[in-house]
Amino acid sequence: MTTIRQADLIESVAAALQYISYYHPADYITHLARAYAREKSPAAKDAMAQILTNSKMSATGHRPICQDTGIVNVFLKVGMNVRWEGFTGSLIDAINEGVRQGYNYSANKLRASVVADPEFLRKNTQDNTPAVIFSEIVPGDTLEVTVAAKGGGSENKSKMIMLNPGDSVVDWVLKTVPTMGAGWCPPGMLGIGIGGTAEKAVLMAKESLMDHLDMYELQAKSSSGAALSKVEELRLELYEKVNALGIGAQGLGGLTTVLDVKIKMYPTHAASKPVAMIPNCAATRHAHFVMDGSGPVYLDPPSLDLWPNVNWTPDYEQSKKVDLNTLTREEVASWQPGQTLLLNGKMLTGRDAAPQAHPDHAGQGRKAAGGLYQPRDLLRRSRRPGCRRSRRPGWPHNRHPHGRLYRNDAGTNGPDRHGWQGRTWSCGD
């Protein structure tokens, strides 16, 4: 019988959270590198080069991949022969203590994003607790733990629907993905849960994102003529059709919007078909480890040879310098497609300000993605689909939940602004 000690579990969870804050999973880097190599769109290729460069810098310097260090999801598979020792509270309490220590580690403190009260005061818990924890009792004498940090940008794009039994999942996905815009920071993964009940479908979609990326292996299997399961055929169909939408990296157009599509299914009532879809972005990382009672688990770092060499050098000499303190609307109006903008010496990224994959932006709008909408904050055009108005009581209608103001959404006496005010965010929320 395996004995799991509280101190070992806390240390393992804290170490795993630090690990995933600066290491992408190896399968993600491998798939993104291949997508980068085949990309034809200069804007999309540049965006992927920036993601890969940032990822390697984070791995080298042990600093967070993204400023959005996520909300913690923990999946536990508890062996029936496991016994517990030294626990001063519940298993959930121990997991949350690991989260607390992981996010407050002095050498690499991570941003706390969790608010204790989601509706009223929204006070930050200061340590990113509590985690969202799922547990399952299974045969065996080990404790399997999967720890994930789910970025808000992709989590906020999660979708769920109750389809009729005869409705097409493919049609729903292809209709829904364009409405997600670029706020989930593609290229990433789509996790899809089909069946069960509403909450079961969502849970399966989230669980599927923890699976190993193997789309290239699946494509090779298909090309070889080997028989595919119905689920594998559906994964391939969705992968090809979603990428054919042309949304591309960071919404800038291109060949790759998703690196993989994962699907989990469960028996359901004959009269319904619940379907959930949750995207994963580059900001969302996870790690898996097994505890066998021998002590805390520390994950091995990947080799830096895993990252490809990318040809990305910002042209600072030809870039237009932008100073938010002196920026005028006339200057914004003068910006041209293809320009690179530097905000106070920092390269701007393309995410939300890229043309959304929306009917009003299709075709020519997406072709212009390399320039006009490339910097995500400053080139946000007013009245564009995707400029949301908060419906939450207490927020002014012209204010985004994170405090940024939209240009044309205030009245005559509203404060002056230029697009979205506030700092640029490279990924996440």
C-alpha cells in the first residue's frame, strides 16, 4: 500500500506550477515548429516566430511564458490502495496549499488572477487559490496528478450547446469558431466533449486538452491507409476544416489556426446531444506526474534543442514609434497596412486587433491582416464586431471589465481616448 504524505504532495504541486509557468509541453513546441515551417503568410509566420522566441526565452530564463499565469485546474486519479499520512486538512486543502506556495515562490512570483467573489466585490485572493479540482477513484496504488494553468483569454471563449441528436457537430464547430475571434490566441488546441449531460460535456472538453498532441501522427496514419476510428476521422475533419477558415496565428490569417483537435465522448440521453468546446492557447500549459510514495516529484526540464531556430528580427529602424502620452487621432488615422508599430520601444502584437473571423471581416479584411489590424490595442477600430459592452451591473457601458475604455462608446462628456486605453497584453486575457 502506497503512502502519500501531505508535505510531498504540496511540494510536488508547487514545483509543477513553477515548471509550467516557463516550460511549454514538448508536444506543443513540436507541433508549433512544424506549423511555423509550413506557414506562407508573413504576418502569421512572424506571430508564430514571436511565440517560439518567447517560449525559448522563458525556458532559458525561468520566467513566465505569459503575464496571464492562469487559473489552476487539477485532475487527480487516486488509486484505491493509496493511504494518506500527515494531512492536517482535506486533499483539496493540500492541493490549494501547493497552489499558494507555487504562485508565491519568491524567485519567480506568478500573477494571481483569481477573485474570491465572482459577482460582487471581486476581491483578489492574492495567491491564485482556490484551484478547480477534479478527482477520480481508480484501481492501483499511485496518485496521478495533472496540473494545468488555464489562461483567461482562451477560457473566456469556451462554448457549450445542447444539439438535437441529428445535428452536425462539425457544422456547429465551423459556425462557432469564427465568433471566437482571435482572443483565444491561436494557434492552439480545441477540446471537444460530446455526450453525457451538460456539465459532463464541458468536463470532457477540458480533460481532452490534457491529452498528448498527436495530429501529425494521425495524419501520417491516415496517409498510410491504416484504418481510422470514427473519432479519429472526426478529429481530422475538424482539424482540416477549422484551419481552412483562414483565421490563422493570432487571427492574422494563414494556414494554421489549430494544432490539434481532441474529442472525448460519453453515452447520453437519446433525446439530446450536449456538446462543449474549449480552446487552449499558448498561454495554457499543463504537466502530468505520478506519486508512488517515494517523495515529492520534480519534473525534468526539456532540452533547449527542442526549440527551432526562427528568423525573426524586428526592424526597429523602419518601425513607427508610438507614444501613448502624445498620440492623436490624426496620427492613428495615418497608419497604413503593413506598418510595424513600437509602443514606447516595445513590439506590439496582433491578437485581438487582428481582423476577427466574422462575416463582416471575411475575405478582404482577413487578407489585410498583416498590417492594418496587426497591433492589437492601438488599432482596435470602433464599432467593430467583438467590441464588447459589459452587461455587468455597476460597470459603465463604455468600459471593458479590465478598465479599458472603448473609443466611441462614451457620451459627449466622456474622457478622451484612442482606441483601447491601457497597456498591451501579449496573450491571455
